[in-house]
Amino acid sequence: MNSYNLKYFQYNDNSLLISWPERIDENINNDVNEFKNRLETGFKHILEIRSSYCSLLLIFNKKIDNINRLIEKLKNLYLSRKSLNKYDRILWNIPVCYENRFALDIDVISKQNKISKQDIIIRHSKTIYSVYLIGFLPGFMYLGGLDNTLHIPRKKEPRLRVPKGSVAIGGEQTGIYPQQSPGGWNILGNTPINLFDKSKDIPCFAKPGDRVKFFQVSEDQYKLIEKEVEFGLYELNKEVLND
Amino acid sequence: MIKVIDPGFYTSIQDKGRFGFQNYGVPVSGCMDENSAEIANQILENLTSSALLELTMTGCSLEFKKDTIIAVTGSDMNAKLNGSSIQMYNKIDVKKGDLLSFDRFEYGFRTYIAFQGGIKSEKVMKSRSMYNGITKSFKIQKNDKIVLNNSINKSRSTNQEKIQKLILSDNIECYKGPEFHKLSKENKENLLKKQFSISNNHNRMGYILNEKIKNNIKPIITSHVMPGTVQLTPGGKIIILMRDCQTTGGYPRILQLTNSAINILSQKMTNSEIKFNIK
């Protein structure tokens, strides 16, 4: 059982930051989310746990009075597991229309990376991505695992209005804009589904540690799904992974 | 009910903020100067979590459509009821038809108006704090109607001098940030000895300082930030994140303000001077 050397750091009166080795690495992120899962089920006075690529932020509902004792407890808990606890990860299948109407930067990607549009779509929709983080905007998932040939730097001048649902690439990651916003990622498609629903107790369907895969839909299918989403009839296709 | 005659420069409804949704990328929001806001609610014996109005730099103008009691705290913007000055940090009886207005501000930057019972506006994700994309609008508009909760509480007044002192303080108390140890010795000394001032680039999301320090630290892999996190950009700019900040960031986090320091900073404006002190 692989354990990492974690660093514990008091962030303010009632928060503590736990840091893993600083790398974008699927194994590290799995370990982060596995520890988060165990903390959620058995640690006292936690108001909220936030996870990122290689760190966890623990926010307590009261001031930390004995930081050394707290760190000791956390260390013991981290090391106490016998094997990597299996937890269910969900794979979400998300429809994307890559037609020109939506794919505002697909020509740029094609030209700059010397790859055909068809290849871009195939490579973008064949990968199973890891949800490393939700941030930047409410519901914005940073997805890791993008095919090397699709890596492309952010645009020098960000767009003032990236349309809602835009599927885009920024550096070595891909993601979806949950609402219209300014943004510098290169857009290659659009999804008709909602990424963020503020009326729900859990506003995002996915959580960090889950997996995401895209599947291509035509413009007609896009319109149909858009209608279904509007009337609350569309159900996202999901699979439970237990690896 | 209260009718907004003139919303002022940036007036929004705020409470203690939105907790438990940061893992989904939702900012905390809430009153920038929690201390002044809490006191306004305390004066009216409201719950400290009651929603109130936060005014920024300029006052607003409100017409009351029913009797109520209000309290004004924070920045002194010369509050007036029907044209006559009113006392801050006191309960003020307001009658139907009265007009609340403000003049130029004397000190501080943000004023709070609490209403007996608190504001009853849309609650999204357990909070009434306005934020773009979460609530219907992010600030109040002309002709908005502000509805209040019913309440039969008594009220009391409080110690104004103590709060005034806090608002005028330039002492920004903080913790070392997660990347503080990566700063050079010279940089650490500069950060803690120099006087800094606030640039004209400041809002509910963050305050950028005028003075730069050398940056010898590389960006980090995107990680957690909170209200009060002090970031250092590659160009040496210092950014202090405030209540509406995003939940993650990639700049090194060199300091973390205490909650009370965030309150103090909220009352600062362009060119106000501050000093960082490690707690």
C-alpha cells in the first residue's frame, strides 16, 4: 500500500491544509479523494472538506485549539488504512456537439497542432477524464488526462463571452463552461446539459474524483437533448466504476 | 416593504455567506466587514445571520413603506432621515413614508444598514448573499422592493468608539501562508516591515496593492484559496482575496488574513495604508 509523505499546515483559525507531493498525477489525486472520503465519514467538527489536485482543505466548525494533537490524529487516520479503500467512482457520459457552429476554435487547434478536425473529435471523445477539481466558476470541472496531441496554450486575449456549455481546452486540461463567462480556453464544442443547478442541495452531478467521458452528438440530437434538459426529462448516462 | 429610490454605487444584500458549496466552485460571499454587520444586527437584537444592506463608497436612498427600526454601522456616510442627520450605532425608529439618504463619507468604505427582523430576499444555497450567477442580481437596482421579516424584538445601542478604532486601524493581522516559507529572507522582511497601500483595483473579490515585492517563487499547481488569502503574482503584485473570491488559485499563497483583518481591510479604499503582522 503506497502512502505519501503529507504536509499539514494551519491555514487560519479554523482551517488546515493537507498537501501531497506537488504533481498532477492520477494516483496522487485518487489518494487525496480516498482520504477525503474517509474524513467525511468519521472525523469530528468538520464543516467542509475541499479537494484539489494534490491537497485537501479542512474547514472546522470551531477554532483549532490544539494543532499538534489534530495533526497527530490526522496522521494516524491516514496511515491506519489496511488497503486502498474501494469507493465508487462514477463515470459520467456527457453529450457534446462538435459542429462548427459551436466549435469556435477547432480550426485554430487543427492548424496549430497539425491534426485534422475529425482526429481532434475522436481523440477528445475517446479519453476517460478525471475530475481533478471544481473551481474557477460554480460547477467548472478541471478534467485531466487529455490526449497529448490536443494540448494547446490558453488564448492570449481571453474571450469576453464564452457561451454556456462550451467544451474547451486550456493547456493540458479540458473542461466545460457551466455559464456564460469570460474565458481564455480554446472552444471545440458545446454540451446542452446543465453543469450547475443552484436549486439542488448538491448543485453539481459530479464530484472531484469522478470520471467523465464525452460522446459526439449531431446538431439535431443536440437540439433534442436541449429540449429534454429544459423539461427535466434528460437523464445523464452514468456508470459505476469500482477499480 | 422598502423601495429603492437610488441604489448608490454598489449596494448589495449580504448575510454571513454561503458555506458548504466551495467544493463545487461557489464563492463564500457574505458581508465584507462582518464585524460592523454583526453589530448592526445586534443593536436590533436580530440574529447575527440576518441579511442586511452593504453600501460601498456612496450611500443609497430608500423609501420606507411601513414602520420599522433600523441601525446604521461601518463607514460614516452621514446618514439622514428626511434630511436630518441620524446617529449611527443606534436604533432608529422609522415611520412609513420616511426617506433614508446619505451624504459624502467621512471614514471607512462600507456602511451597513440592518432592519428589524432582517431582509427577506431569495435564499439560494442557504444564503441570501448576492453574487453574480447565483442570485438573480448581484446588487440592488433602482425601484427594487426590499421585504423584511416580521419581528417583535427589543433593541439596544452599542459602543461606537471601539468599532471606529477598528475601522481606522492599519494593522492587518495574518498567518503565514502555505508558500510563505518559500520566500527569500529579504522578501519576508520586506513583506512584514514595509507599509503597503491599496491600489485603485479593489472590489468584493479582491484588493490589489500598489507596492510590489520581488517574487522568487514559482506558481503552484492550482490549490485552495479562501477569503483573506494573500497571493503573489509572477510580476510581484500582491493580491488580497476578499469575500467574493474564487475557490481555487495558482499563485503562491504568502499570507492568510485573520477574519478580523478581512473586516478591517473591507473599510479601506484606494491609497489607504496597511501593514501586515504575523499573528
